[in-house]
Amino acid sequence: MATPSPTTLPPHDVKDMSLASEGRKRIEWADRDMPVLRAIRERFAKEQPLKGYRMAACLHITTETANLLRALKAGGAEIVACASNPLSTQDDNAASLVKDYGISIYAIKGEDRDTYYRHMNAALDIKPNVTMDDGCDLVSLLHGDRKDLAGNIVASMEETTTGVIRLKAMETQKVLKFPAVAVNDAMCKHFFDNRYGTGQSTLDGVIRATDHLIAGKRVVIAGYGYCGKGASARARGMGAHVIVTEIDPIKAIEAVMDGFQVMTMEQAAKIGDIFITVTGNIHVIRQEHFDAMKDGAVVCNSGHFDVELDLDSLRKNAAGIRKEVRQFVDEFTLKNGRKIMLLGEGRLVNLACAHGHPASVMDMSFAVQALATEWAIKQKGNLVPKVYNVPAEIDAWVAKLKLQSMGVGIDTLTAEQVKYLASHDMGT
């Protein structure tokens, strides 16, 4: 269902409004592959569960996010969105959201740090009741420079692993000022989005940036969580020799039993061709690793923040020699004469150098996001400042509807099976 263009434009700061027509095509194309979120949008339009609420969303401004924002607006919310990463914005989609859908957007691909924070502050200027975060930057601002607004917040939704880690640290330290929902931890989010979405889009970003053939390359994946599992599987599927580095012995042995070579980063640095970090931790690849890499090694990050690579050390060790050799590819010549290729300035390679996750997998993630928002609003007054999991029934509903949209049917328990599972006296 097409959305009529608004007669007046809402407040915004985007790169170029003339890009809107192309953005709308891409938004509508993604919508075709997001049937679960579309069903939610249609119900929201009828029931208006978000009416009267002001929402500030700090998310990657992509085609998929555009359809989430459309659903939230259809539900009655007044919503303003800004970018959650300086390089993740798709400028044509940002323009279309403003022009065609009447949603305030503050996001420009490549924006500097000052603009990034100015945009976040613009989103908070509406004095939101509900926030959405992808990395916890908006929540951090609400606990710092904008803490005067924290008392207005009913709940905040968190989309990514890094953000959930930050929120749980705030809860542990007893500084969290309002309830937060760990959307990332829902099965329909991390199990699929992180594994299949990050896996495919990360390799897509590497290939778009470099034009390298993956087959035959030694690809080093730092971290074997769900994102690392996905990236490892996709790289192997393209013919790479995959090496995994880990700090967790359980994940390391899982990688070994999945058929991957596991070693330390110190060992991997000497033989890897392409390095991908997906850990959520700081300085996973450091100066000693850069120094050991082969000439022409490609380094990138698919974790939320650019801290996984020790970029300060790389810059200092580059003897001041740095040049852009391709779009989003910087070549650093080290003091030892070797060259390191850094992709996407060390930011999310799948969004800095490509288009992010496919719409089909984001359909589940954003369906959970929308329904978690509705649930949190219905629970207003019953939630305390802590991190909550998404209710299991939301996960189950999203999975069931996704299967239906794919034409897949599953069995149901018979009455006999239900009785058996509830009994304790039926044995051999």
C-alpha cells in the first residue's frame, strides 16, 4: 500500500532531497520481502497502539529501517530518527523517509562526530517517551548531557549485542534510569539476523570494497559468536580457508568441531589475507598484529563500534603514509614497508561498504522490535529500571508468521503427546 507524500516536510537534516525518488523505490522493494513487518504495520494502522507516544530512534538508516519506521508511524507514534553510525546511512532512503513518508530524519552518510551528536540531540529534542537504540548511544546521552529527559522514558529498545552489553553493565552498576528491552537477545533477532544477516552482508561489504576473489583466501574471523559463525560459514561457502580466533574455550572448541582452524591472533596475523573482527570488544587487532601481517592484507570490522581495531596504532605505525585507493579502502604503508588495506574506516563493513542485511532477515528483527515496543508501552508502570528479555510469545508469533510467509508448515502436538510431555509416570 503506497503512502501519500506529505504536503509539508517535517524537520530534517539529510544529504540531498533529490535522492528521494530512488530511495522510495528501494524502500518499497525491501517491503516486498518483509511480510511479517507489513502485517504488523497493517494492524498498527487499525489499532493505533502507539498513539500519543513520542519516539526517538537511533538506528542504521537503511531501507529495512525505513519500513520499521513506517510501521511505528502507522501505529500512531510521533517519531524522529537519527543514524547510529556515521557511515551506515543510505542517503536516498533518508531523503525518501522525509519527503514521501513525513518522518523526521537526521542522518548523512559520512557525517563527522560533531554532526553525529548534533543529530542525536535533535532526535531527543522531541522529549521522547520511548527510545530505540542500536549501540546504546542514545541511552548514554540520556544518562549524560540529556539526563533531564530520562524521567520521561517509558522504555528503550536495544537492537544490537554491543548495546545490550552496555545496558547490562549500567544495570549491574545500578545507574540505569529506565527500563530497557534487549531486542537483540530475542531468538528471532540474534539467531537469524546476527548469523545469516551479518554473515552474508559482511562478505558482501568486503567484496564490494575490494573486488577480491574470496575462494582460496585465508580469511581470519575474530570471534565465534552468532555473527562470527555466520561470517565463517559464508566465507567457507565461497571457498575460503577460514581461521577463527577466540578467547572463549567453549566457542573455540565449537569452531574446531564445525571444521574451522582455530589459533591465536598472533599466529593468524602472519598468514591471513583478510581479517574480520566481530567480537564487540576493544583492540582485538593491535599494532603487533599489523606489524606481522603480509603485504596487502585486508582488515575490516563488522562489530558495532570501530574500536575492535587499534586504529590509533595503525595510524602511528603508518609513518604518515595513508591514501584512499578505492572508495572506502584506505591503504596504510607501515614503517616496515608493508601495506595494510583498511575497509570502511574500521566501521561496520557491511553498512559502510555495502547495503547491510537483506530485508528478509531484518523482517524478523524489526517485527520483534515493533512488537517489543508495543509490549513495553502496555506494561507502562509495571517495569523497573532493568534490562528485560523480549517475551517468548513474541518470538514464537514472529517465527510462525515468517514460516507461513515462506510456505512452510510444521507439525503440532497431538493430545497424547501433550499428555506424555506433562507426565512423569510413563516410562519404559
